[in-house]
Amino acid sequence: MTVAHRRTGVAFCLAPALLALAVGRALPAASPLLVAIALGMVVAALAPPGPRLAPGIAFTARTLLRAGVVLLGLQLSLRQVGGLGAGVLALVVVVVVSGIAVSLLVGRLLGLPWHQRLLIGCGSSICGAAAVAAVDGVVEAEEQDTASAVALVVVFGTAMIGLVPLAAAVLGLAPATAGVWTGASVHEVAQVVAAGGIVGSSALSVAVVVKLGRVLTLAPVLAWISWRRRAAGATGHPLVPGFVLGFVALVLVRTWTPPPARLLDGAAAVETLLLAAAMFALGCGVRLDRLRAAGRAPFVLAAAATAWVGAVGLVGAVLVT
């Protein structure tokens, strides 16, 4: 592998990632990550990339993906999350822990392998595609399993953009309660912003901070997964992966020495670009016949995980507000 070959493959992934970002800006309901992975799957079906591009695609799917997860840490402040209060913090923990546990149990009943259950469970319980990508960085699942998990959690999270505000209105929830429910239940940060904005500005501010509390659980969950793999006999992986330490370091930077708003906005844009490029790279490795062979089980699991997280989030929001 030459450096030139890797650069060519990386550029091949960045171009459609930029297109995905443009689509996301034009259509706020369209997740750039979902658009990127769909583009990759189309490319894989119509004109699979050759060996010349393979080194760069692999680099994008692993290294750039982890860099995007690290940059996600700049979006989190421990001060903001700590200000939620004990009740909401407890709700965040219950949503994440129970969501992952239920996903592992239901997925087992459906006959899905542990890594696939984990990808879907963490994506639904923590922060959508970014969580799937981060977990994949630890378990190193097959590309089609990661790609299908990303697609499923993004699709179900997108559906919640309309469902949660509608249900909140039907139930007559107060803005604060609706905001906590939105932040505790909707998968992606961008989807929380969209759903919270529909409910109202007062709900939006609460929803975003609650969501950031869920994102903050990514580091301990990844450490647990790594410990679990080592306990099962996996070798060659540190207890806490380097990119998780980078994520935590940037959380601390954001908490104690907040960077300028312009820098934070730029970092958020780069993070989304890197994750979108990684999603395209993963999509390029997807084979539709393998996805069809997986059957309905991953879809059923994603639906069950979304329903569980939504139900727990609703009950908890009513209790703590």
C-alpha cells in the first residue's frame, strides 16, 4: 500500500460525504450519515471500488471514524450535564443501561450475534450512528452488520422526530416534560434538535442537554465492552481504546476551558464530515445479498429497542419533572 493509494481512497470517500452534508442542510430531516451510507451501498451495488481504492476506504472506515468520535467530545460539557439534577441524570442512566440490556436480550431471542445486538442497542440507547461507529471501533464487526445497524437506528430515530412531538401534544405534556422525554428517547443529537424545535424553544434547550447526558455515557459503555471482550479472551485490545481517551480528553477541555463558539461550530462540522465519510466507506463494503440473508431480525430488534427507550424515557420524564 502506498500513501498515494490511501489518499486516493480517502478522497473518494470525502467527496460523497460533502454531498451528504449538502443534502442534510437542504433537507434538515435527512441525516447526512444515512445519506452517506446509502450512497456507499449504491456504489457497492453498481460499481464496487477496486483494490486501488481499498486502502483509503479501509483507513476512512476505521481511523477517520474514530477521529470523528473523538471530536464529538467537544460538544459535551460536564457542567451542563451536571446541572440536570439527580432525577434526570438517573433517568439517563436507566435509559442507556436498560436499553442496551433489553436489546441484548431481545436480539438473543431473535438469534442475532452479540456484536450485532450491541451495535443496535448502543445506537438506539446512546447517540445513534455515532454510537454504532464507536462500538464498531471496539468490536470490529463486519461492515454489513455495522452498515445495517447505522441505517436502522437513523431511520427509527428520524421517525421519532415527528412521533415524539405529536405524542407529547396528544398527552398534553408540559414543555419541560416533553423536552426531557425528547432528549431521553430520540437517537441522534441532530434529531433531538429537530424534534425539540417542533415542541418549542423551552423544550429544545432541555432536550439537547438531556441528550448530551446520554452521549456522555458513551465512554464508560465502550470501556465496559472492551473489558467484556478481554474477559472473554480477546487479545490485542487495550482496556480503554485510545480514541475513547481522546473523546474524554475533549469533554474535559470543553468543560474546563470552553473553546470559542466559532471553533466549536467548526469542530462539529468536521466531526459530521468525518463520520459521513466513514459511513460511505462502510456502505461501500455492504453486499445486499448478505443484508437480505439477515432477514427481519435486525429490523425487529431496532424497533423493539426504539420502543423501549421511548417508553422508559416517557415514564421517567413524567416522574422527574
